[in-house]
Amino acid sequence: MPYLHQFDYIFALGLIFAFLDAWNIGANDVANSFATSVSSRSLTMKQAMIIASFCEFGGAVLVGARVADTIRSKIIAVDRFRDQPEVLMLGMLCALVGSSTYLTIATRLGLPVSTTHCIVGGVIGVGIATLGADGVNWGWKGVSQIFAAWAIAPGVAGALAAILFLITKYGVMKRANSLRNGLVAIPFYFALTSGILTMMIVWKGAPALKVDRLSKGEIIGTILGVAFGVATICIVFLLPYFYRRLKLEDWTLHWYHVFLGPMLLFRGPVPERPSEYTHQVVQDYYRGHLTKEQLAAAGISNAEADNLEQKRAAGAMADPLPSEKGEHHPKGATASSTGSNENLDANMMTNTITTTTNLNGPWYTPKNLWTKANYYFFRGVNHDPASEQTSGKSNPLLTGNLKAMHARAEHYDNKTEYLYSFLQVMTAMTASFAHGSNDVSNAMGPLATIYLVWSTDTIASKAPVPIWILVFGGAAIVIGLWTYGYHIMRNLGNRLTLHSPSRGFSMELGAALTVVMATRLALPISTTQCIVGATVGVGLCTGDFKAINWRMVAWIYM
């Protein structure tokens, strides 16, 4: 039963702008979790949307309370509002209005920004406006710790991602028999990734599951048990499937054959492939990206490549580059299958353009209203950010010379990359779960304060965040992702550095590790900066400073 009925309008406006803020988190910030998976073609846009919906919502509801409490109570001195709690309500509303307005503008312009920076800055502004500079908790247990985390977290994420990728690069990808080494390493990677996800849930991070009561021994046992269990499943079911599909090139296998497990090893010889069968064993993860040698063979200099990018951005380029015609044959791919992949990309791009709301009759009829609602909610699924990142319109000021930048990165065997596409799905889920747990606080922390004051007329700094607020925020994040997430997603990924499954796996796991630690410490870090830091760390592993789009990196860190 609310105590402050006279301020119902503040609570109502708080709900509206908290929803808008969370919607923008889904439309802008969720790309941090899945831009790498979609850019490396480990996931299609539709698959990413479905996985993100479950993981973002689950992370927000199960783990989001810890960080939401930080946004609500650790930035400004809420005790100073004890005599006028309604002023605190109004201040939190103003913070939400400022944050959501800026995020809406940035999202519409296609600019990836830190939603954490927005809301923390808004709350600090409220503290200064109402209490003065001394009303903000500038100490280490307040704002200083958050500021330090913003500077430290990207460096930690970059270092962890670089270590993971260097181990993968020199232990697997650059070996003479990279596929064999990859098959050996995959169970260990699955164990590591599943252990981290379990750690996120049980390491005093999910009050909704009441795991805070577990002892240290039980927590360690749970983490190790899940890790070894997933590794065992990988050995029993995935390795026979990978061996049959990649080593023996069994073209008759389908995804559901993975459940046959060890029986696949006794399947018999691979039948001869029909002449009309043109699909490749695995897709070409590097299609659309030229190496230095291919650029030179095509007679394209760096300056000419830069000119082509500018023409492409202006929509004036008619003839595709050789890689876009399917004329180069990467390791693990055939000419015919590469061409089929390019046709798939072309079809995806066509769907993006031609999927429109063709209405018959007045727009307000039930059928046409349903058609329009279906279009606006699901149109993001029809986009292919991986193709749009290199062939769609872009801002040359931020993207620069993409062809020359991508050419500096080495291409690895597609069959080995295929192994890491499975891992990348798992790391994307981990990163998405971590993102939901951390970033739901950006919108729901101020709303929790408004609701607390409105319903109890108190400003207690230690009060549980209601579960309905976390559900409300998680749902808004998912809606933002489905309706407009593609717009920001295509501005990340390959526009920062060249992506592939092995690179994306390292980026996402490094960022997820960092967010796990931050959530455990109740620090609202910027997941945008974490994934960008991890991307930069992996990009630097090419040994070439120019393999990274520093313009976009600088904008994100502004």
C-alpha cells in the first residue's frame, strides 16, 4: 500500500522512463554480448535474439539485485534526504529522464555508448544539484571505486582475452594439424566456460535461488561438478560428431545426429557425395574479408581500398571485390560452397530491404495493425549485421579503411574455426547472462529508489530490490533487443577488428570473466568498455597496431 499518493505521478513517470532506459540498454548495450558472435557468423541474427532473450532476462532477474542496489544507494548520500524523501524520488526521475533521452539519441544515430556512464553521470548530477558536491560519495566505497573500475575493467578484459587467444592461436590455430589440436582442446574450453557461468550464479550472485547459504566447499564443488560434467558431455557427444563431420567430411550428418554420440564412430564409411550437392562441410567464416596477399593480387593498394570504402558508404560502388564474388578459396572451403554463402548473404541483405509492411486497406484494420506490429517487432531478425558491417552503409569517419584493416589479420582453417563457433555460443550466453545481471541496474536502480520512497516513505539504503522491478527491467531489455538491437550491432564487431569464432570466443570469455568479478564486487562497470577492451586485446595479438579501428574505440570511450 503506497504511502505517498500525492506523488503517484513521479512513480508513473519513473516507470515510463525506466522502461525507455532499459529498452535502450537492449537496443544499444546488448550488442556487446552478441555482436562478436553474429560478426564471426557463429550465430545468425535470429539465433542470437532467442539466446539473448533468455540469458539477458535470466541474468537480470537472478543476479541483478546486487548491482541495482549499488546504483541506488552507493553513489549519493541518500541519508541526507531523510527529511524530504520526495526530493530523492524526483532526483532519481530526473536521472532516468537524462539518461534515457541521451541513450535514445545515441541509439538512433547508431553510436555505441556506455549505458552505465549515462545513469551514473545522471545520479551524480542529481546529487550535486540537490546536495552540492559534498552530497556525492566520492570516496573509494562510492564513486571513486566505480570510476576506477571503468579504467581497470577494460584493461583486465583485454589482458584476459589476449591470454586466451594467444593460447588458442599458438596451441591450436597455427599448428600443422590444427583440427586435431582443436579436438583435444575443446573439452577443456567447455569446462572452463561452463565453470565461469556456474560461478556467476552460485558465487553469492543469485539471491533469487538462495545460493548465498552455500558454504565455500559447496560452491567450489558445484562449480567443479558442472565444469567436469559439461566436459564429459562434450567428450561423449560432441567429439564424435566433430570427428565425423570435420575429419571424415560426412556430408550426410545433420545437427540432431549429435545426440547419437559414440554411435557415430560406428556409422561406416562416408557415402560418395552427389554431384548436385554443392554445400560445404563448414561455412567460410572469412568470406567478404581479403588478406594482404589477396589485396595485392587484386591490385588494390591501401589508398584504393580506402577509396572503395568511402564509395561503398556513399552507395556508389557497383562492382564487388573479389572476396565478395566468392572468387577466393579459403582453407576448408570450396569455390561452389563459398558462392552459396555469398548468395545467402545477398538474400539476407535483400530480406532486410524488401521486408516491408505492405498493407491492404486502411492501416487501422486489425489485420494491418497486426502486420505493422509484427514488422516493427521482428524486423531486426531479417538483418544480417555481419554482411552489413562490410557491405552496408557506414560512416567513413568512424569506420575508416575496413578492407586494409581486415587484411592485417591472419586467416585460420575454417574447420578448426567451426569448433570454436560452438564455444562462442556458450561464451555469448555467459556474456549475455553477465550483461543482464550488471546492466539491468542502470535503469532499475533509480526506479527501485522511487518505488521504495513512494511505497514506504523511507530512504533505507539497505532494502531488497523487488523482484518485479528486475522482471520489468529484463523484459524491457529483451524488447529493445528485438526491435532495434541490430542497429548498434552492425556498428561493432568487424568494424572494430576482424572477427572469427576463435577470436570471438576469446573476446567474449575475457569480457565475461571481468563482468563476473565486477558483479561479485557489486561494481556497475561498463560492459561496453569490457567487450571493447577484450576486442582490442585480441586485435593486438595480430602484432599490428593498425589491425584495430582506433576511431571507433575512441568514440566508445568518450
